[in-house]
Amino acid sequence: MKRIFLSICATAVVFSSFAGGLLTNTNQNATFLRNPARDAAIAIDGVYSNPAGTAFLEEGFHLSLSWQAATQKRQITSNFPYYKLGGDADGNKVFEGKTTAPVIPSFQAAYVINDKWSVSAQFSIGGGGGKCEFAQGLPMFEKMVGYTLGSQLGENLPYTLNQSLTGEQYFYGLQLGGTYKIMDKVSVFAGARGVLANCSYTGTINNITIDGKNSADYSSLSQQAAGAAQQYATAAAQAQAAGMIEQAQQYATAAEQYKNAATAAGTAAVMMSDYQLDCSQNGFGITPIIGVDVNLGKLNLAAKYEFRTKIELENKSNNSANVDALMPTYANGGKVRSDIPAILAVGAQYSILPSVRVAAGFHYYWDKDAKGTAIKEGNNTWEALLGVEWDINDKWLVSTGAQRTQYGFKDADMSDLNFNINSTALCIGGAYKFNERMKLNFGYMHSFYGEHNVESAVAGMNDLYTRKNDVVGVSFDIRF
């Protein structure tokens, strides 16, 4: 039980991003959904993806307002023989979590002052951004009920329980910075992003029964067994004093048996009591950012480095007393680290024709250096991106692209509440230019996830993890 609530409270990456690393959403504008390879783009959405490139925008004020909506399903197919005792005849059970984020807003703004200087700002939800609900709970607790309690009280005892977990996570980011053109073809950027983290977790585990008995029943059984143990211990002492050695041993053996039964029933009573998690976490951190852009005409090259964001989350909790007793560190006022890893992003964009552009990018995340990360034995995350755009005419543009995300998770890094699966995202969309100053972007992204199978130390037991993910969005760009 302690392990379960440690996972629930301590994990700040439970509801991770819809595109990007463990705690980083890289789709900060709907333009990303039609072409994810934006790391060397010269456009207003580059305030996030290529801030140094804003130096090559036309003079004046540029603004992009963006809306995205995302859905994600997390699925755990768990194989465990003791599920049969809970009514699953084949010992397999599917646990599904649904994440909804109907409104993911952002804006990017840049003011190109002159041929040398420009300033920029953006607001976005840089991590999380939705609510995830596991309506049927998670495998980890049901395994404890089916096996831990069942093995203590007797083999093959049927059980029942109700459980659910809901979490919300938002990492709001406000970025400010400036760009300077040090040469006609080279510009540099320096800025920072303030990150406000706001997370909440609510969960309930209740109505636990073993062999039709609830916590109160086992508490009563524990008291009865303890009373019987005391009586037999007294009888053993009296028989020993009277020289009745054989009978004294029989009484002592019975006393020990009742004592063990009292302990098992008492442990069951405690573990079968209702648990209520109600924990919110808040914290703040600053992300320093630097970037460079080299504009060679048809070819544009860019790089950006975001330093590690140190964030300490503080709990505001209203948990049940048994949760606080098991996890005092995560009771009201407790603190836990949830750093955002450092990121290196490099990209290139090349105009094959005046109307056709191809782009590529690469992202690397230093997950293992971030405190609070789930990585224990695995490696850092990396991403590769490709994209192409075609201006059909003066009004319409179509584009498509792909992103491969490769997490470094090993089996030891996976848990029911924290699993990240390698994926390939395909993007498609376009843009409509109303005139030289106004443009509408629209796009759709679908992520194809693999599967990660974690074998148990017990033969024949395993958990299979996977996800599904869809995002749509539009953005409106305007220049004054």
C-alpha cells in the first residue's frame, strides 16, 4: 500500500505531454500539427521553436493565436492469476485511462524593431494540459488485494473492491526574450520562460472485501483471535506450572496459531480500510533559453538550447488519515522535485523550389539529469522530425510531416502511473492566406504508439502498456 501511494503522490509526470519529452509539449502552435519540423522555420510560431529566426521576419508586429484540442487513451493489459478471484475468468484485465484536453491555448508575439533587433513573447501550456481518469483504477492495487491479502488469509479467497484515480496537470509558461542580428545572415537569441506548475490528484479505494468480509469483519476476527491466543497462552502457563508438559505444549501451539491469525486478520483490516487521496501540488521555475539562426537564403539552419528547469512542488492535501500515516512526506506541506529536463533542438529548412520547402529537426532531452524524473535505469529521450510544405498558389498551402519519439525507458522505469511509449506521429494540414497580413493554419496529428511489455518475476505474469493520441488545432497569424 505504501508503494502505491508513493507512486500516486510523488510522480509528477503521470500525465505527460501530447508531443515531446517527459514533461515538455513541443506542439506550442497549431502550425506544428500540419508540419512538426519547425526548428528552423522563419515564422511567428518560431517564437517557440526557433526564436533566433524572428530576426528575419519583416519589420513590425507579428501575432499568432492558437487553439488545440487533444485526447489520449492509456491502456494497461495486465495478466495476473489472482484476477480470477475478482471475477475475471482468464486472469487478464484491461485498465484504461482517458485524458481530455479540449482547450490548449497559446499565443506567440514578436516585434521586429529594425534590421538588428527584435523582441518576442509567448504564453503556452508547456506540459500536461489535461485531465486523466482511470475510472477502474490501476492494476497495482488489485494485485495487492488479490495476492498479498489473499495469501495472508488463505489461498484462493475471492475479493471485491472499488477504485478510481483522476489527475490534472498544467505547466503554464510565459516566455520573454530578445533577438539580435550579429551579421546579415546570423542572429542570436537570449530569453527565459517562467513556468508555473499546478497539479492535482484525487483517488479513492474503498469497499474492499475478502471472502465476503470487509475491514470491520476482519477487525472483529482479529480481536477474537487475539483473545483466544491470550486464553491459550494463559492455559499453557498454568499447565507448565502443574507439570503437564505435553498439554502445555499443545496449548502453546494453539496460542501461536491464534496469534498469527490475529496478526493476519488485523493486517487485512488495516489494508482493507478506505483510502482517500486529495492532493494538489504547486511550484514555480525559470527556464533560461539561448538560440542561434544562420540564414543562407534557400537554406536556413537553427539551434536552441533550453536549460533544466528546477521546480519544487509543494503539497496542499486533504487526505484520509491512513494515507497521511503511510506517506507523511506527501501529506499537507510536503515537497517533491519535478524538474523539466534540458533540451537541445537543431533544425534545417531548405527551399527546393520557391513554392516547396523541406525541413528536418532533432531534439535531445537530458531526462536523467532532471530531479524527479522516472528514469532509473534507462536512457535519455530523443526525437527526429521531418516535414514538407507546398504553396499551391498565393492563397493555399498544404503540408505534412512526421515525428519519431524514442524514450529511453527500461522495464524498471515503467509503472502503472508512469509509462512512456515510443511513438511515431503523423501530421497533416494546411494554411489559407487571406492577404499579405493574415493567415489561418489548421492541422491534425495522430500518434502511433508501440507496446512495452514488462514481465513479472513470477512466471506467466506481465503488464502490457500502450497509448493512443489525437490532436487537432487552428491558429490565426496576423501582422501589423
